[in-house]
Amino acid sequence: MSETQTIDEPTQTSQTVYLKDYQPPAYLIDEIDLRFDLHDEFTRVSSLMRIRHQRLSKDTKRELVLNGEELTLESIKLDGKLLQKDQYRLTNSLLIVHHVPDNFELEIVVTIYPEKNTALSGLYRPNQTYCTQCEAEGFRRITYFMDHPDVLSRFTTVISADQTRYPTLLSNGNLIDKGTLENGRHWVKWEDPFKKPSYLFALVAGAFDLLTSQFITQSGREITLSIYVETGYGNQADHAMYCVKEAMRWDEVAYGREYDLDIYMIVAIGDFNMGAMENKGLNIFNTKYILAKPETATDNDYIHILSVIGHEYFHNWSGNRVTCRDWFQLSLKEGLTIFRDQSFTEDVLSRAVMRIMDVTALRETQFPEDAGPLAHPVRPDSYIEINNFYTATVYNKGAEVLRMMQTILGKPLFRKGMDLYFASYDGEAVTIEDFVKTMEDVSGLDLTQFRRWYDQAGTPVVTVKTAYDATNKNYQLTLSQSCPPTPGQPSKLPMYIPIKMGLLSEKGEPILLTFGAEAPEEEKVLHLTEATQTFTFSKVPTKPIPSLLRNFSAPIKLHYEYTDSELALLFEKDTDTFNRWEAGQKYTLKVILALMKDYYNKKPLVLPDHLIEMYRYLLTHEMQDKYLSSEMLVLPSAKYIGEQLPVIEVEAIHAVREFILSEIATQLEALFVEHYEKNHEKNTPYAFNIEAIGKRQLKNRCLAYLMRLPSHVEKGVKQFYDALHHNMTDTQAALVSLNQVDSSARTKAFEDFYATWQHDALVVDKWLAIQAASPLPSTLQHVKQLMTHPAFDIKNPNKVYALIGSFGQNMLNFNAKDGAGYVFLRETIARLDPLNPQIAARMLKPLTTWKRYDIERQALMQKQLELLLQDKKISTDLYELVTKSLQV
């Protein structure tokens, strides 16, 4: 029989899933044997499941409920007997089998159509390559199954396909058999020895270049490493292989985690919604996080590849071997693994710069999320579409919560807790409570209050007041915390906030901290647990300057009224490298906000000498970490500035930032030239190490300032053409600076860039993204033209991210007063939604912050959101975000 799904249940837009409603599954699927017969027009999927009842409750119905979407059911057998229509029921998302026994086998055959699957969820076939993406709920688009993370099964997978067109057939685990068939077809059989939830299932079929190597574990086992990339790109996988080995070695040392299979595989796919996916033993990556060579990839690309490969590899334990009970626990694997990959990149590269990058990303993505209509806790309590909760809050804030826990316990106890966690829950699907309880067990601490970080949304604000008693040499810090209302949470309880701090003398020398009967130390963690708390230090010889929230020890906004001279001293002398950078950002932000007032009052803009001297000091006192020097020369971003204002003032932010950048360039021109020439190494082979990266980043930062001066534009043009064929870091740096000014040199550079690299998809993505980020007034019209360019494909997520995503982040042009940018984005999202709802929802984010702008812009943005809702076929992904954004 062949039967398509019938629709006899409510529309998806009305379904909300709540954490409080979680129930363990009545049945478990211990084993599943899968068979995929891949054909051009269709794929037939056969599954044989061995199922048993859990006996957790009195289940009188004895119904087995399986998830399934966009499947054509061919047949269903229970213990070998074909079921009739009255023995099961189909809805648009479920297969319900009536009157099943305690233990039985269920055999299901379905037909699916990967070629038509533009959503890139489940099994799909872009560019003659079969690929899967099953997280979060994509497996139900492959076959009927209990598609939940708490159902762990042992998978065996047989794949058959045309041998010439699909010579490589991959799935999870170990290859245990293979053979040939008639009509030029062949087959393979994979067996995964570890139970896993269906979201970790993977299948890939196609023709690839293959890079192989070996890794010897700490116990002496040899692991085969295999990286599959698109044909013709095999010479761009060497860096990825280096990163795999670094990640494997680091996890053994830092967490005692050794890889558990005999083979570790990565496949790079050009059409992929995610950055990468940690499927057990077979990680599938977006090509942009695998492919790299100096001619086509920048330093940042190399760093992102290191981070993402580390992230997916670390998931082998924090996510795969120990997984989530339900999707509300998503941060249990993602927040934890982000924290692990951040620690990894800090150890491999510059600890200071990596921390700065992580905090910058948090402030520019997660803080606005916390302050807007889409605010939610690290562990949400409800959702309509789970894909919408792969957010900065779950990932980045979740990572900060783990970092705080490590700060509170100390690294040795935290490591002991991680060891106990992996040992206690290996092979299980668990909750955030299980993780925190493990940390309590090893430390003896009561972390009940700390758990609020998982349940309360919003960014806490901590205000600091100080008092110095010169007679008794006592110094007091009074800390007060609050957290603004968020949707569904009008009032908040005090959080447990660890604040790492130190004190400096007026000369910038560390002052020993004497706190009660504790031994004096240069740095201390203050444990803020009450609404207001006072901490008193004794034996403080002189009025100190506090260095607060060192290394950004908690994801909060900290308010303390520093004087300009105090910030300058911290910028120059603080022993905490993060706080050196932070002091510069705080002072520069003060200058920016003051100049914005002058801008609105139509006063002449004058840059304070103090700011110039701060930058002059940095350029004349060379730091060993040149990468850090480069970061300290960066102004606060337009986005971050906007977040400090009650209303985002688009034109003022842009005008003031441009003025400051030009003034710094003019007044420090000679120093920028000196550092540019000193660090501009010609004909030096590319090297991926902190010294080489530091030189390139500092050189290109200086170039960005210099190219604001007409006399130095040619310097950037020369660098562009000198580097065009062999160093993308230098090429892109020059092109980004040329992108600021409408000139014939800019036009020719973009033409030559495309002519040189038009056949490399990832480089073309850079070409699209840079143009979409231009401040020139013609940018929107140009973006519209690029949408019709052969280089753009709306079905490819990377192209959409590059062009549409970059334009949405272009504060000046996206937010043009006439609202044309908003209309363009809404029209594009409407085109995207039927093709790929996940990507459409991600593109919506710039419109969700509509309440942060002036009244005129608010009205224009609100109208576009309301127009999207008029489409009766709107996806659940988009529906959830639009409706939440419009809630008052």
C-alpha cells in the first residue's frame, strides 16, 4: 500500500510545547536497522525497530506514537504481519499504532524526495550529494520514529546507490561490510556501537576528495582521521586536519576525554543550514568551517575553523556520550561545549584576544536578545518551533554560566565535577539539574541560587559604590544588583554573581587584598548573592583604583563611575589584559556619547586630547601580543553603541564614529605608518601562529586608519593587488577599507576580485558580504542587483547569510529613514520562507528589535512584521518570531 499523510490535527502555529509537560516515553527503541535505497527521483527508506515498553505508568491505550513529516508510507508490519488501516492512524505529523504489545518489532517502509527538500532538514540532495541534517527534528523527515533526544537507539545503516555517481557512502560508527549490486550499484553497511538519539544520525553519499591521517590516543590506540571535501578542494583541508588533532589532544589533557571509535570522519557540504553538526563519528560541516588556504581564507577564517572543529569534536562527550533529556536542556550540550571550545581556542591562541572576541559577540548578540521581545532564559520554559532556540542565549550565555561555575568552584574542583558527570551519565539523556547536582556533589556547595541563571531571563545590572577610609586604611565596595523585566518575568530574584577583581595604586601597581582572616592576594572573587552587599578590605595603604569584573567573570552590565584618568591608568597598567581592553572601550564610549550630544546640538565635534594620548601610548609602548594591540585600537562597534542608548540613533552613531576614526588617523598618522611598515612582511609564507597573526592584524588595523587619509589610499590599493593571489587576509583588509569610499579604485578592485575568485564559492561569499556592508548610499540598490547576479543563489544558506544577512547588519543603510531596507528584507524573507523556514527566521532578527528605534522607524518596521503575518502559509519558525516580536 502507498499512503500519504492526512491532516486532521491543529495547525502548527497553535502548538506550544512546555517544559512542565515533559513525560518520559512509554516505549523505547533499543535498536533500529535502516536501509536507504538512493535513486534520482526518490529514496526508499526501510526501518526495522526493536521496541519495548518502559512500564513507567499504567498505559491502557498501548499506543505507539511515532513522529513523521512529509513521508509517503508504503507499508507497516508488526512482528512480521502487515497492518491494516484500522490498526494505525496517520496525521500530518504522527503515525499512531494501536494495541501494541510490550516487546515487538516494527518494520516500516517509506518514500521520500530529497531532491525537492529545499529546507535542508532530514535527507536532502544539493548538487548531486546526499546529506542529512537531523538536529533538532529532521529525522522525522526521513522515517517514522520517536524523534526525541531521550530515545537512545543502536543504529545499523545500509546504503545502496549508483557506484559511479556516489562512490562514497557514509554513516555513523564503523564500516562493517560492503559489496556490489546489479545495474552499477553498490552498498555499504555501517554499525554504530553506541546508542544515540535520532538527531545524531547522519548519512552522506557523493563523490569527494579525501584527506586522511592518524591520531594516537593517550592510551596508544590509533584513530583514522578522514576529511571529505568537494571534488577539487582537497588542497584546502590541511588546516582542518591540524585542528582535529589539536582538539583531540587538548580534550585528553584538559578533560581526560579520549575518542571512542576507530575512525573519525568529517564531511564538508556547501549547502548546509548550520555551521556544523556533531553526528556521532560523522561530523557534517558547512564548507566555510573546513576549507582554508592562505590564498582564499583570512586569519579569522582559520580561527573560526579551529573553534568550530573543536566544538563539534568536543560534543563527542558533551552532547553525544551524554545527551539531553529534552530540547529544553539544549544548553546542557551547547553551552557546555561552547565553553569547552572557547577554553580550547584560548589555550591554542591569544587568551586575551579570544576572550575579547567572545565577550564582544555576547554583548552584540546576546545582550540585545536579553533586552528585547525574544528574551528567554538559558533554559526556556516553552517554544513553538525548537529551531528558534538555537540562540545566543542558549549557546553564548549558557557558556558564560559554565565559566561562572568554574570560577566559583575553581578549576580543580570543576574538572573533578566534569569527570564525575561523564562517568555518572555516560550513555544517558540527562538534565541541567543533573549537571549542577554533580558540581554540588564534588564541591559541597549549595548551588540552588546559582540555578537561577538557567531560569531567569535578562542581563543583570550591577552598580558599584566605593568608600576609602584613609585613617583606618579600609576600602569598601558596595555592590547592588538588579535585572530588568523580560517577557513573562516582570520581577527577578537576586542572582549568584561571581565578580573577579583587584586593586591598583595610583601608579598602577597591584595592591594586596586583605579580606577578613583570609591570606592576602592580588586578585579575589566577590560572591554577590544579595540585592545589595558590602565587601570591606583592610590594610589598603592608599586610595585605590578598582579593577572590576576581571576577565568578564559574569555576563552582566557593570556600572561604576570611573574618572577619565582612572580609565587611562587601567588601559595602560592593569595586569588583567581583558580589563586593559575594557578600560579603553569604556573611555572611548564616554567620548562617543558626549560627541553625539554635540552632534545633535549642532556643535563642532572636537576629539579630546586624552583619547589621542591613550592610543599614542599603545602605539609607542609595544606589547608582546600584537594581536591584543590590534584589538585595543578598535572603537566600540555601532551596534554596541546603540545598545547603550535608550533609542538607537542611527545617523549620530555613524557620524561620530567616522569623525573619531578620521581624527585618530590624522593625528597618529606617522605612528600608523611606522607600525604598518614594521609589520608588513612581503613574500613571507602564511603561518598560522599567534605571532604571525598578530603582525598581520596590527598591520591591517593601521592600514584601515591610514586609508581614511587620501594620501594613503594607494597604499591599500597596492596591498590589495600584491596580495590578491596569495594572501586573503591582506586582500580582504584592503578591500574592506576601499569599500568605504565611492571611487573608481573601489569599483575596479571588486571587479578584479570577482574575476580572480569567481569559481571559489566561499571567496565569492566574502565578495557579496563586503559589498552588502558598505556605508555608501547606493548599497541597497546594489544588493538588489546582486540578488540577480549568477553568484547568488537564494536556496544556498551561505549566499543568503553573506548578502542578506550582512545587509541586515548594516546599521546605516538597513535603517535608512525611508524604510526601504525594511521592505526589502520583508520581501526577501517572504521568498525564503517556503524554501527554507530556518534561514528565513534567522534573517528576521534585524526587524525583531524594532522597538529600539525612533517612532518613525518603529512604525515602518512594525508594518513589515504585520505584513508577514498576513501570509496564511507562514512557517512555524517565522510565525513564532514575528508574533513574539509584535507583543506589547
